[in-house]
Amino acid sequence: MDNDDQSNIKAKVEYDQMTKHQKDIDEFNNLGSKSVGIKDLIQILAPLVLLIIAGQFLSIDSDTYNVMFVIFTASTFVQGMVTAESKKVNRRIDLLLKILKQEREHKNT
């Protein structure tokens, strides 16, 4: 093997490592969504809206309807709490990555 072959092999290895690192960074960035989207709003409100619609068009006993309403309201509340905690964890991860990058840059200088 001559120097060109060795340089090509080293370049290929570096490129593969860089590509893998970029994929990891892209995946990390996708996990760190910070905005409340339409999807989140629909997931939180859909059970209550469906229950109200069902109460209007189906003959559901009022006691059963009240119990279902309490269950769906609790479910919606829990869904909102889980979504909020998930976003908080994602922000913490983003902050950790930022800190690690700063430390690595600090060590390199």
C-alpha cells in the first residue's frame, strides 16, 4: 500500500465517523422539539370532544356520562402533564448537549 491508499482509507474512516456523528446529532435535534403543535393539542382535547359529541348523539345515561366525563377529564389532565414533562426532559437534554459541546471546545483551546 502506498501513501495514497492509506490516505484514502483514513479519509473514508473519518467520513464514516463524521456521518455517524451527524446522524446522532440529527436524531437528537428531532427529539428536542420545543413547540406545542396541533398534534399535541388534538391529543389533549380529542377525548373530551368525542365524549361531548357522543353525549349529544347517543343515548347515554346521565350517570354513566358523568363518570365517563370525569375519567376522560382525568385522562386529558394526565396527558397534559406527561407532555409537559416530556418537553422539560427534552430541554434538559438539549442543555446538557450544549454544556458538553462548550466543555469540549474549552478543552480544545
